[in-house]
Amino acid sequence: MLETSPSLRQSENFGICEPNAAQHSTTVQSKDFHNNMVVEILNDISSLEAEWLALETQGTTAVYQSFSWVKTVLATIDKDQKQVIVTARTSGKLQMILPMIMEGGVIKSLRWAGGSHANIGGGLFSEEFLASADRQTVKKIIDHLRKDVPGTVLLRLGNQMHDLGGFKNPLSLFDHQKSVNAMFVMDLSNGFDAMLEAGNAKRKRRSFRKQVRIAEDEGGFELVEVNTEPDAIAAIAEFRAFKETRFRQMGIEDVFANDKAKAFLEQLATHKGTASFHPFKIYLLKIGGKTRAMYAGGLAGSYFQAAVNAISIDELTHISPGEMLLYLMVEKLASDGITKLDLGVGHERYKRSWCQHELELFDTVVPLSPLAIPAVWAAKLKVGIKGYVRGNPMLWQLIKKARRLKANA
């Protein structure tokens, strides 16, 4: 069973993790805090490693902001982009890291490192920072960006959580809007059976028994937790092949097809992780000796964050091997002491079926120069249109059908 450190206790409102309860009594004056704060912009994270790892242990961040995850994405997906790493210190102590990337031409954007590959965007914050920050603190950081980042620049930071370990996300204190995405979370603190009973237990068990019967007829099944480097590399190759087929059928861009994405996944999959964070654990469902489905995600204390999944398009696709794997994987994680699991962002039906909690996320869209103001309006309009489409099941299904028809034309 996994042990969870006191600083990684889960928050009841399903933020990242709950800091030590004593921290809630911090009485640092906000004005004094932001007046004493020194903001700097770096273009490399290597000098921050030790302090970064120390911030990770405070339970206020997701796997996607861990040092190992960000280092990997900067060396692969974002290796040709300009790094903009914003830090804040008080009395020399590191209080905050915002790991960002600059991209674009005439109108540039600052976005989270990893972009859409990070289900949850965010910075790293000390408990002291979270307890003390107010709108003026965040305004000071953004004013610093306005002064020191040249050009026509749009600050565009998506998919952020409102709650970080029982504290309000400081970036939510500044101008923001509702994200088109939401996050879906399972509570496993009372075990697998209790989670099932929270919704559709009979249907899930009945469906699983049917899948088991078919799988047994096809040569048996097993849940495989990938633990060796050769097996991880092989699993990534299968994952990319599955995704290529699936994306082609759906008529959408395959974001895992390029060499950068391949290197990113392989490096994550072969990373050993730390006691608190493991950036990428892979689970496979094999039926008849063949991989039929896979799930992968990061582990932070007793919190598993699912990042990607894929299924094989073959003679057994009709039994929903992805849902069979999810059943087995969640059961295994719960038995290992995992108390919280999220299935990432997106509004797929199975996420609502499995998860008891749907958490609203927010985006920060702020112009850093007057010439970027029209880009802010355009970005907000685009998010609004996407939100309307995603919120209309009939319209969303029509769009997905049109994509498939176009891909198969």
C-alpha cells in the first residue's frame, strides 16, 4: 500500500492535495508579502531543480507541473520554443514557478509548458504563497511580464484548477474565464466497491462479467502494469499505432504522430520518478496474449491522474476493452491505496459514468500589450463557441459525424 506524506493529504473539495492543517492559520499580511516579493524571468529550469522538487512535496501541484514532467516536455515537445520561466521569491525563498513557453509570430502567446499534453495547467506555489497571495500579488507578476516580455503578447493559460490543496488558486483572483474543459474525478478513499455503488454499479458489474466471459473464450485476459524500460518502449509503440488508426477514423489530427511526441512519451514512460511523483505509469489489458487497451497517467502521492488511453481496433473492439481495462485498473489502484483518480479533461460519456465529481476549470486570457487586446476578444469568442458546441450534445455529435465522413470520403 502506498504511503501518503502528511503534506499530501487529499482535500475534501478535490483540489490537488491538502497541505498541513496548521498552514491554514498562516497570518502573513498580503500587502507586505507582495511588496517584498521579487519576480524574475528565466529561460532555463536547470538551476531550479532542488527548489522545484521541494515545492512538489507541499502538495499544491499536479503531476503536469512536476520537475520531471516539465523537464521532459521542454526537452521534446517544446524544445524549439522559447522558455519563459517566471519565479517569485521573498527573502530569497522560492515561492512560485510559472513554467511557460513563448510561441507565435506577429501576435505571440505565453502558454503553459506542454500545451494540450498537460491535462491540468498551472504553476507551482508554496503554501505560504497560497495563504498570502491576493489580486495585487498576481497583478504585480503580470505587470512584470508586461514590462519585461517584448512584443505583442497574449497571456493564455488554460485548464487551471480553482482549488489547490484547500487554497484558492491565486491566478483565479485575476481576470479569467470558464474553460471549455472540465475535469472528472473519482473518490476511491472508501475503496473500489464504494466508488461503484455511487453510480451505475449494477450496469458496470454486469458489463464486466460479460466482457470476462468473452475474454476467457478468446484465450484469457490479464491486467499488466508495465515496469521495465523495454516493455515501456513497446507499449508506447502500440499506443501510437492505436491512436493513428483511431484519429484517422475520427478525422482529426494525430498529435502523437511526430518525432517530438514519440520522444516525449518514451522519455516519460522510462522515467523512474521520485517517492512523491511518478510522471507516467502504464497499464495494459491483454486478451488472448494481445494488447487490446491501455491507460497511462501520473502518480502524485495517493492521487492518480490519467493522461492518455487507447484501444486496438480489431475483432474485440465491440466488447469495449477500454472500459474493461478501466474497471480492472481502478480496482487495482484502489487496492494499492490510491484515494483519488481523475480521468483528465474532456466530456466523454464514460467519464461522467465513472466519476462522482465534475470540476470546473478556468483559463487566464490577458493582453500583455495594447495591440494584443483584439486577440483576447478573439480567443474568448472562440472559447465561447467551443463551450456552446460541447454543451449541446446533438450539435457535438453532428460535428464528430461530419469529421468521420470527411476522413472516410
